[in-house]
Amino acid sequence: MKLKEINKLTKDQLHKNLEKFKKDLFNLRFRKINGQLTNPSKFRETKKTIARISTLINKK
């Protein structure tokens, strides 16, 4: 998710997206352990998106 897209969201939407990305990260960890992870960059991208959303939640 791009920063411009994240800035347009309301606080409730940010919380929902944060939970969604945390679940995605949890699933990516399991795929990594099992060797089923096809795109390792997705792991890093998801962590950065979680950080961006958390920062904006604290800001608002």
C-alpha cells in the first residue's frame, strides 16, 4: 500500500488494515518456515506497511 493511499483512510479503516496486514505477516511467516514462500520481498513490504499504518494511527 502506498503512503498516499494510507493517508486517505480514516482511523477505523487504518485499524482494520493494520489487523489485516498483521494476519498477512503471520501467514507469510508460516509459508517461509514451510518453504512455500514464492516472493520473499512480500515479507519486507508487509512489515514496512504495518510500520507506516502504525505511525499514522499514532499521529492521528
